[in-house]
Amino acid sequence: MPFTRTPTIRFILPEMIKSIRDHKGLLEEQDIVLMALAHRAIEIQKEKDAPTTPQRSTRLAP
């Protein structure tokens, strides 16, 4: 697939995922997929635990 710009590739490292702490230093770079899945599970649980509030309707200008 052609790109208008050359894509920038950056690796995600374990220390970049702030919601999961590795106090014992056991996680390595190959663990990033598992950390990402755990992070997503935490986010989903937070969404489920959040109190539901009525959402305001947004009006679009005519």
C-alpha cells in the first residue's frame, strides 16, 4: 500500500504502560502483548464500574 509519508514505527515498551506496574522487574519486551490485554481488561472493568449518568444530547447548529 503506498503512503504519502513514510510511516514512523515506534515500539511499545513495558514501562510505557502506566496502568500496570512491574515492582519486581519480571516483565520484558516480549510481554507487551499480555500487558496490553491486561490494560484493556482493566479499562473495560472501569467502564462497567463507572456510575451511569444521563447523557446530554448534542445539538448541531442549523
